[in-house]
Amino acid sequence: MKARFNRFRKGVTFQAWLIFTLFALIILMVLWFLQLNLITPYYRNAKINSVQSIADTIENLIENDQPLIGIDRIARENAMCLLISDEFEHRTIFNGIGSGCYVLVDNLEDPFNYSEFHEKLMNASTNELSVFVDHGSEMLVFGRSISPNLGNFTILINARITPEKTDLILIQNQFVLLVIIVLVLAIFASLFISRRIAKPFISMTDSARQLANGNFDVKFDESYGGYNEFVDLATTLNYATKKLSEMDEMRMDLIANVSHDIRTPLTMILAYSEMITDFSKDDQKLMLEHLEVIRSEALYLDELVKDILELSAIESGKYTLNKSRFSLNQLVERVITHFPQTIHFTFDKLYIVEADEMKINQVLYNLVNNAIKHSKANHITVNLKTKGKKVFVEVIDDGIGIDDEVLSDIWERYNKVNKNFFRDANSTGLGLSIAKGIIHAHNEHVGAKSVLDEGTTFYFTLTII
């Protein structure tokens, strides 16, 4: 049980849920902190702006000689006490606070000194004066002097600029309830999101387990979730599955082909050994013929083992090249002298390259030998030509050609254009694979182009010195 919980705790679902929930909780805590520390300053600034706005309204009414209709309602709605005085000390009061109005001198033990405040207002550099006082809570006494055509007027506004404790408690209680609701919703939302994110991983994990058990027919759903990242991952895994399937098929083919290649000469060696024992031991001429067959088959096995070891070294990345500078033209001339057929050699200039001479000799020999085997009239050409800083080495035959659909597969081990393997007595079936590996080890390019019933051109590049 504990192991299952630990596994769940470390899973994508739980981790995503935990991250989303903690993120939501942190956001709510930040909002809580801001609410506790900013509500009072916010309320204070809003109240001051409201006082100035109401003062502008009253000033506009007085300047246009309009009745102060609605001022009493404004005072009550905004919890303010308004006092308007003319130059003859005639005062009009609109009390929206009640007994808490600071500018009503009759309601205070420490009365508001209107004369002193008026004198300061008259001496102010602007026509406004703001005074903050503590009267149970922080209060603002705002004064503005105006001089319309009707005479001089003073507008006094008294307002509480901090919220009442009951208001704060109400706001905080509402916020607590809001936090609880949002947190619960965040938990369920994060659980839904985490499961939605984790589900494709779970599906891919199940498919990966099937793949690990050797089921190469498994498919990773490329449409699940609708997220680009999952689609890319599924596409990549499907591509990897396809390649693994191809490699497994190649492995089986390799085992079958190598087994066939080894079994055939061994059978011949055993058969001719028995023939020597039973029939030709007393016939010198016949025995030498049988021994030559045994020798030929043994040499073939030796070549096969060498090719397999060389191909294994190439594919393991541990292939060693002994590079040196040499004349490519002279190398081609030496290679074509090994063949009894007439091979045409054309070139546009002398080429000096830096590569592993023995390996390039092997590549060229394999390509020429392959061209001779598939030529119809033994019309073989080796051509050297320049393309930029590269020399293209082309081996051209007049054979049956290769279909475009299988042209890219000819470099695979034991590939015979079709899957019906047959043994060539003079070939291990690994020549083109080894040639490709050698050229790639030189960081060069190798390829082929072909036209059916006309012939095939194999080519590789080397860097000119």
C-alpha cells in the first residue's frame, strides 16, 4: 500500500495537481495580503477623490446660480458633512454623517474652529486646504474658496476617509468565503487538468511496455489530447517503432542469411572431406580437385567472417581510418587492372585526395566488381569529375537497372533488390554496406542512380586537396 502511494505521489497526475493547487493557494495568499494592507489606503484615496469631485459639483452649482438640489442626497450617500458659507457668514449644512460630523461645533467637546480654518484657507497658496483629524477614525476636512459673480463662498466637506471596523470585518469575511470557494474550485480544476495531461503519458507508457515486450505492431495515438507536444512525441515514438521493426526484420534476415552462408560452405567442406575419405584418397588428381573445392569454400568463409567483423566495426563507430595523401587517378588504374574485363577510365584532371587509401581501394573494387556482375555486355566505365571542392567517383554499368522504389535499399546488408536471398559464390552480400560505411566514415557522400534496362551509376565523393 505504501509503495503504491509513493508511486502515485511521484506520478505526473499528483505532481501536476500539487503544482496547480499550490499555485492557486499562493495567488490567494498574495491577494489576501494585498487586501489586508491595501484596502485602507485604497478607500482613503477613493474618498479624497470623491470629496474633490463633490466640491467641483457644488462649485459649478454656485457659479451658475442654481439651487443646491440633491446635495443632501449626495451627503447621505457618500457619508459626508457639507457646509457652505458666504461672505456674510450665512451657513448651509448638509449632514450625511449624523453625530459624527466634525464641522458641527455643537456636537463636539473639542469644537471645530471654523475661523481658524477659514483664515488658513484664505492664506493658502491655492484656493484649497485639506486637514486630517482623528475623530474616532481618521477624517478629512476639505475646504475650497470660490469667488463667483455673486460674492465669496467657502465650501467645507467633512468625510471619514478610513472604513468602519464593521465594514472591514464584512469585507474580510466575504473574502474568506471567496478564498474557500476559489480554493475548492482550484483543487478540482487542477485535478481535472492533471488527469488530462497525465492520461496521454499513461497511454504511451502502456504502448511502450508492449513495444518493450517485442510487439512492434503497437501504435502510439497521435491524436490523443490535442496537444502539439504529445502529437510530436507520439509521432516520434511511432517512427522509432517502425525503425525497430525494420531493424528486427533485418536482424532476422541477417541471421537467416549468415546461417545460410555459413551452412552452405560447411556442407560442401564436410561432403568433399567424406568424398576424399571414401573415394578419392587413392586418386591423386581427383583428391586435389576435392581439396581445391574445400580450399575455395574455406576462403569464402574467411572472407565472410572478415566482412562481418568489418561491418560490425563500422556500425559500432570504432572504425579506424589511416588517412594519407595519394593520387586518386593512380588508385583507379591499379584497381581496374585486377579485372580481366575491359574497363573504361575517364577523367578531366589529376586528383590528389586525403583519405584511407586501402579503404577507398576496397570501396572502388567492390563497386567495380558489383558493376561487372550486373553488366549485360561488360561495358563498365569509371569516371572522375569535379563538382566544387569535391571529386565525384562514378562507376557506370549497362545492366538491367534498379527500380526507384528499392534503390535506397541496396545499401542494406544482404540486399538483393528482392527478399529472395541467393548466394553468389564470389560475394558475401556485404560489399555495398561496407562501401557505404567506409565513405560515411570519411564524412563523404555515397549514392546511386539507375534507369531500368539501361544501367546503374554508383558514385561517391572525396575532398580535393
